[in-house]
Amino acid sequence: MSMEFVFRLVGMVVFALIGVQSRHLFQPENPGDSARLIIILTLSGAALGLLIAPYLTIRPFFTIQAKLRQIPASKLVSGVIGLGIGLAVAALLNPSLSDLPGPYGEISPVIISIVFGYVGMAVMVMRQHDIFSLIGPRIISGAGLGNLGKPTEDAMLLDTSVIIDGRIADISKTGFIRHAMLAPRFVLNELQYIADSPDPLRRNRGRRGLEVLKRLQEESLVPVQITDLDIEGVKGVDDKLVMLGKQLGCPIVTNDFNLNSVAKLQGVVVLNINELANAVKTVILPGETIRVKIIQEGKERDQGVAYLNDGTMIVVENGKRYLEKNVDIVVTKVLQTNAGRMIFARMEK
């Protein structure tokens, strides 16, 4: 038996009783008409209660519950605090207003309580970040980041691309990351949207991102949390991340070149995984001799191509004849580009 059906039965009984009690509003001329009137009012009340009871009870409750789930936790906390402050101010004015003559002394305290409660709640919700930042960063942290117990400056925002990439999970296990990692709810929603894509490639990327996020929560040496913090009036995920990072004063972890550029232009610190990978590659200088395996032909005539363990490509002059062989080469030039590092070499004489 569903909850809605139970409420329909209860509503039917309650409205039937209301129908019976409403017989006093009518004055039939004879007892027969009175009996028929009671039956009609009872059946009408029961039918009305059966129809509208869920719309007066359980359905509004579920609607309010769904709306509350969509509201970020920080906004709920701000609203409750603002409501409390507004009612407290109204309570200070109520004794004076109660002394007003006539009906004004009874009506004014109620109106003032409603007005100040609404104003306090609205102001606190609209200016929550500004107010909390004046009081201290720990309050913002507590309102939006659960039980981290740290200022937002000691946290990092994770971008969709860096979660799908997956290297952040390996980095977090090394202990080099010392701050909590935050995945905003809108980033998780984007991952889910990608995972539901009809395109197999995008679907696999989205599912990989969800798996990496789960792995981060289970294996990371620092807290990894989903936060409900959001930016109202901004639609794009990248724009939301930049604005959130700017308001909270925490860096964004990404490997998206465009997000990297936009965030830096707005003064937000960016931690780029690709830049980190390039920074920790083996340092090789021109003139050094190394041993590599030529695995394929180069684009130019007689060139061979080899790779270091970190994936750095080495173009070897006259290396084509040594395919699938281990040879000693001398580095002649090292180029650093946005796409990574490239090494040029020749065969050792």
C-alpha cells in the first residue's frame, strides 16, 4: 500500500466529517430533505478528500524535499543564520510595537517578524561569500566543505579533465599533495552526462572519470570530497570553476589548456598536470650520450625515432638503418614546446 493511497483514505474520512458538520449551514424544510442533504454532503466531502488529499499533504512535502536537495548546503546554512538574525532583531522591536493602540499592537509584531526574517534570510543568502569572508575563511569552509575543518586556501578544486585523465590519483598516493581535494557537484554532473553519452568514446571517458573519482576517495592520502558549492547565474562548468576558485581563494587542478589560460588571466592559481609531468622528466643536455632503441622511421629521410621511459620522443639522424636495435646516440638539441619536449640526436661515432 503506497503512502499516497493512505493519505487519500485519510483525506476521504476527514473531508467526509467536514461535509457532515457543514449541514448546519443549510436549513431543509423537512426531515427527509435533511437526511438526503447529510448523505450528499458526506459523499461530496469524501470524494473531494479522495481527490485532493495528496495535493495538500504528501506531494507538497516531496516537492519541498526535492527543492531542498538541489539547494547547496552553504546556502541552506546562510538562510537559517539570516532568518535567526532577522527574527532576533524583530523580537527586540516587538515590546514597543505591542504598546500601539487598537489592532496595530497585535498586527505590527507579526508583520515585523515576517519582514525582518525574510530580509535577514535574503541578505545572508545573496551575500554569503562576502559576509563569511569578513568573519573568517573557516566559516566558509565549514559551510560548504563538510568536516574538512580547514580553510578553503588549504583545498584544491578538481576539473573534469584532470579527473578523466587519472594521473591525479597516482600523484595523490605519493604524498606530494598536502591539501584536501574538492570535486564540485557540477563537475560530477558533467562526468555523469559524459558517461551517459551515446558516443562510445565519450561514454568510456565519462565512466573512467567516475572510476578515478571513486579511487581517489578510497586511496588518496588527503580528503577528497564532493562539495555543493555553486555559482548562481553561471552555466559553463569552466566558468563556474574559475569563479569558485576566485571566491574561495583555492587553486584549480586541471590539464585543460583553455581553462588554464582563462583562470590565470583572472588571477586564479592553476596547477596543471601536464606542466608537472614536463617538469619531472629526466634532464638531458646537448652533448650527452644515451642508449636507446630505435622503434620506427622518422618523417625525414633516414631518420629514426626512439622514446625515453617518460615518453619523450627522440629523433635520431641516420637512425633508420638501426630499426629495432639498441644503439648509443649523442644529443645535439633539446626543444621545449607547449606539447612537450623533443630531443634531436645523431649516432655516436
